[in-house]
Amino acid sequence: MYSFPSATNKYLLTVVNAHNCISKDSIIVTIKGNAPIITIEKDTVCQGNASEISIVSDIAIDSTVWIIENQIINTDTNKHVFSSFGNFPIWVSAYSGECSSTSKDTIIVKPSPTAAFIVGKLCPNQAINFTTTSFAPEFEQIDSVQMDIPK
């Protein structure tokens, strides 16, 4: 049996057996504090870059516990680099006094392109041809290529 009380209340239990014998018990449940109402704030991130993950709460939070990629992390704000691209579930439990609440969300990690290039012959004071061999993951494209050449 479960109850979701919002205020202090007295709970009664009555037990009757096959002989119609009765036993009773009661308990007073005292509500202490409030469970935080939390929302996970996150961004979409590219593979290899850190994603900043935090929570917003309606009340002050004493501590948080995150589960990200099967790792337990005890910190309020996370900067996490995901092992690959894809959709990753994240969970957070926020504690305020004796009360807590848990929230789940998903972080989307986008695949990053691979930057690579080759050079032509390397003779002093002659033009060097740089050729990009960069590539994008399947179903993705490279929108621009920029090379910084020192003077």
C-alpha cells in the first residue's frame, strides 16, 4: 500500500482474521520539508565536446547525485564528455533536507566530422598543395572547411 500525503496525518490499520478477531494499530506520519521539483537543463553537444548539465529547482538543493553513462557523479553541475555519439539517458536525484526527487532526461550527442589533410611535395619557397581528406559520419555532411596557414 502506498500513500502520497501532503500534510501530517494519522493512519489506521485494522486486521481481521478468519475467527473474526480484530487487531488495530495507528501511526502518525509527520511530513517534514518539501521534495524539490526539479528540471534538468542540458544542451545538444557534438561528440568529443563537454556537455554542461545542471538542474533548476523550486527550492534550495543540499546535494545532487547524477547517473551518466553508468557513472555515479556527486556534483551540482556536470561537464561530461560522452564516449560516442547517440542518445544518452541521464538521471539526477536532488536532495533538500530529508526529502528528494528524481528526474530523467536524454542528452543528444551529435557525431563530429574527422578533420584530416595531406600535403604535396615539400620544397622550400615553392607552393605546397594541401588536400583535405576530412570526412563526415554516415548521413552527415561537412558544411565548411577552413585552414589556418602561418605566415
